[in-house]
Amino acid sequence: MFLNFFYYLRKHSIPVTLGEHLTLLEALQKGVIQYSVEDFYALSRAIYIKHEQHLDRFDTLFGNFFGEIDNIPVEKWIKIPEEWLKKTDNLKEFSQEEKDKIEALGGLEALMKRFEEIFNKQKEEHEGGNTWIGANGTSPFGINGYNPEGIRIGESQRKQGKAVKVWDKRFYKNLDDDVELDTRTMKIALKRLRILTRKGVANELDLDKTLKKTSENAGSLDIIMRASKKNNIKVLMFFDVGGSMDTYIRTCEQFFSASRYEFKHLEFFYFHNCIYESVWKDNSRRWEERFSTWDILNKYNSDYKVIIVGDATMAPYEITSPNGSVEHNNPESGLTWLTRLKNHFPYIVWLNPTITQYWGFTNSIQVLNDFMEKRMFPLTIDGLTKAMKALKDKKMQAPQPPKGEF
């Protein structure tokens, strides 16, 4: 069974290795865990999963493979007399009022502890009660009865469907590749853009050179210091605001917060729909304080990495036509200014918070995606990770969603 589970994970793109599987078998053989589904889940996840992006997929596959594990695991090591669990035709039906009066014991750990206490005291079979292990009662332990929080024993067919030990009841947060980002996962993805260099004051011990120099001095200590590594990447960001972007305010706020934390050399500006001859830094003063796009091109050199964040959803003429902006008369088209940006900054990507399945149905998204030479990425964990890699490789392109019909 465990080998089949190993192949099942591999079949569904969980990168597990034979060495990890052998480690799991060795742990089981040495009794690292007891006969508990939760313990086996925790052990197998700790051994098999090497990256948090696979956690949610592993949870789903674990539940699919093992099904509803609702039989008591301690049945492996405590022998319950079969007659205690014998079926009868006297299946008791409870009114809703009776069901409402039955109180839960307080969670799985309390249930397990109570079960052991009951088993140690019980000397004979029991039916129809509210305490002992048996059948047709309101006890949390047994079959064919009812308790809103209990453990079903000795019965494979679902009856009341109230056993707490059902694997489908999962409490793990999604961390798969295609989920929306939060600030923490954004920081993890943004770290891929780090370019660490040593500059400044030598304030860190260089252990390797210290050992080498000390050995060359016949054991006389010679301490060598070096500058600490710092992320010297320089990033220039442009955020689309207003209109259809209001839907993605929370996501953009999280992305901006993560970027400010991760990049020490970060400059940012705002625009609406498309970049034209000017942008701004303060949305409350967008008409009073604007910055010339020409000045930005002259001020920031080409070693800046440029990230444009926007849903790229607008009328096509806002991109391609002079005076196409919905807010002002722009002498030159947005495409003209985007071309100047792309020519000046060789490392540039576009992050789009819109679900990729919808890209093919929006003309302006297709126009800008083609213009960006397929360097438009979705604002997801996987998309942001690929975008950070693309900012190190100006030839890298994003996988493309299928095109729709207009």
C-alpha cells in the first residue's frame, strides 16, 4: 500500500524520491509513530514534502488515496471483543431534540483519552447506552448509534456520518502554485531576484580565509574580515490604479508591502490603464504632482529591473492611439511610451492579477502580452516566481494561456 502511495504522489507531480520512501519505511519499522492516521500523515508529509508549494496538493492526494479513515486506529493494538460490536436489527432512531441534547466530548484527543478509560473499565458487551463501547446507543464509541462527535468502530458503511475521524475534514491552508499571494509567500518568491554582493565596511568574519592565514602563520591567529552580503538589486515599479484595478487593491497592497521589505533599492510610480507621458507617486495629488516619463528614463539607468503591475484591461485605443486616454489628451500613444520603457530597460516584466483563463477573452491583454514578448505573468506564487527568474533572463517567456474568442 505504501509503495502504491509513493507512485500515486509521483503520478500527480509531487517530486518524491525512492530514498525518501525508504526513509519513511524505516521510520515505520522502528516505531517512530503509533497506529494513528494523523501521525502517519505528519510523518509522510515531513519526509516527502520539500517545498511548501506542494503542501495543499499533498493533503488532497493523501485524502483521495486513503479515503475516509474513520475506523478507530487503536483497534490495531487493542483487541475489542467482536460480540460488543455485533449488529442488531434494533437500530435506534433519535429525534432532533434528543440529538441536540448530546454534547461533544471536546475534540479528538479527549475522545481518545476517554475511549481508553472506558475500554479499561468495560467487562462485557453493551447495547443502547450512552457510555460504553457498543451498538445502537448515544455513546461516542461504537456503531449504529448517534453522537455528534465520536469514533465509529467495526463498521465500514456510513450511518449517521458524524465520526470526527474523517480525513476530508482538513484545516490546512492552500499553498499551491496557482493560489493568490499573501505577503509572506510574496516575500519568498521575491527572494529569487536577489543579487547578493559584498560592499562596504568589512564587518563579518571570513572563516575560510582566517583558517588559511592562521595555518600559514604556523598556528598564530590571523583574523580576516569581509563585507557582509547585501541585496543590491534595483527595482522600478509601475502600479495601475483605479477603475477595474479596484478589485485587486488588497493583492497589490500585499505585493507592494512585500516588495518594500525585500528590495532596499525600490522606486515606484502610479498610472491609470496605460503609461503615458507622466506618472505620479501620490494618488491624492495625482493632478498636482506628476513626474515626467522622460525624466524617469533619464534618471534611472538600464540596470534597474522594471515591474509593471496591472490588469491590462482597457479599450484597445488607449494603448494604440494618440489622445486615446480616457483621462486626458495624450499626444503620443501608450504603446509609444511602453516601447521607450522596454528599449531602455532590457529586464522588464508585467504582472497581471487577472486569472489567466480570462486573458484570451480581453483584446487589450493580448495586445500587451504580445508587446511584452510573452513576459506577462499572473500574480500568483508560480507566476511571481517565474517573473523573478525572467528579470534575470531577458529572453525568458511566460507559459501562454489559450486564446479566446471576441
